[in-house]
Amino acid sequence: MTRCLLGIGSNLGDRAAQMTAAVAQLRERSELSVLAVSDWTETAPVGGPDKQLAYLNGAILLDTDLPA
């Protein structure tokens, strides 16, 4: 297996629920093993359109048999 660090984030809708659902879906995959999930951190948007909402960001540490 290959160890990977996956960054995730959202700035639309229920950000925490979307990210929690993404982690749950990753845990369901037989090709993946989720080892750790960071806390979610809110950050201001940089660049892009005006008046964007704040992002919620995090990271997931996993092992996988999937190719890059």
C-alpha cells in the first residue's frame, strides 16, 4: 500500500457535513484505509471571486492500493 495525505475543503453549504460525508465515503472503499483525519480549520479565501465565504479545510491520512 501507498501512504497518502489528502487535503479537502469546502466553502459552500454545510461545509462540515460535506467533509464528514467525504471521509465516510472514503472509509467505505476497500482500496483505502483511512488512518487519521485532522481537525477542520476555517480559513479566509485567497483570490477568486469577491465575497467568497470562508473555507473549512482539513487533511486525511490514508493507505491505498489505487494508482496515482
